[in-house]
Amino acid sequence: GLNTLQGAFEKSSIERVKLAGTPKSTQDCFFMCESLQDVDLSLVDVSQTTILGMPYSYGGFFQGCKALKSIDLRGVDFSKVVNAANMFRECPALEEVLGIENLTFSSNLTDISSYFYKSQLWERVTLHWDVSSVTRANQVFYQVSALKYLDLSNLHFNTPCEFVYFMANNHNSLEEAYFGTIRPTSLKQFATSCYLLHTLEFVSIDTSNCTSFYWTFNECRKLQR
């Protein structure tokens, strides 16, 4: 049967696709498919997939899909995924991801870096993910243009984790952000240049392992609490 979808449509001009099968590898499946508008995942079983993206700046499942506005992830089983980096990196038209609130990842998930890096998103984002083993959460909400309210209060980063540029450069959008537990090893430019951010709250924050507070809240001109 089908074993891999790695790079299957990479840099193609495909506009619509319906997947089926049980692939074990899907990383960079739609990497830089700039014309992709419609993806149907209802018949594909990714329950054996462990890697959706690669560290740093390459290999995201939907990375660079510039025309993609909406996708339905309801019922998609990511329960063995340990790396979800760059999933929707640079998707500037993205307005809706159905099911994003309650995605089920492996309890061994380690990397969600650049998940929504430079994507549009929508005004209110609430997530209920298991991030207890995540060690890299850099640039997750970096420069997302429509986000105003971020609720991560049910996310508990129980493992020491990098948060470099986590929600930086949301110049004229992000106003409120709520976090559960975080144990940062770096908060370098965590929320730099979030001009409208006025409320930032943590259920618990342990900075005993944090090595950098460089420009953590630089240019947060309205931050009050």
C-alpha cells in the first residue's frame, strides 16, 4: 500500500486534490504549492505519520500554499506526530482551519516552530493541544496579520522550551494573549513589536532555565499586565 507522500506535490501548480491511503510520511507534501485552493483529507489515514514538518525553515506540510484559504482537519488523526513544524508557514490567505482547536498530537510532540509563521489567520485563536513534551515553539505566531485574541490557556509546556519570536511582529493586530504553563529556555523577542498588545497573562511561568530575555517585550507600547 501507500507508504509515503513526502514531497508528492512539492512546487506543483495543482489547485485541487483529494488524498487517500495510509502514508507513513507526509512532510513537505504540498510545499510551495502556490495555486492550491482545495484539499480533501477525508479519505486519507495519517495515523501512522510521525513527521509533518522539518526543523527550521523547510518542509512544512502546507508551507508556502499562498492561495489556500480554508482546510478541514476535523477527524484527521495526528496522534503519532512528533514534529509539526512549519505546518502552515507562509500561507498569507489562510482564514479558516476547521478542527484546529482540538488537534490530537503525540504526547511526544517536540516541535511546533513556525506553525503559523506569516499566515493570515483569523481574529480569535483558541488551542487545546498536548504540548507537554514540546522543546521548540519558535515563531509559532510570528507576523500573523489578522490575529487579535490568542487563548493558549489550556496549553501546558511542561518541558523546558524555546519561545524565540513566538508571537513577534504582530504590529497592529494582537491585543490579548493568555497562556497556560510555560518553562522557557529563551524568550528572545517573544512578543517584540506587538504595538497593540495590552493584556498578557500566564497560569504559570517558570523562568529558572531561561537564558535570554533579549527584547522580549520591546515595542509593546500598550502592555499593561
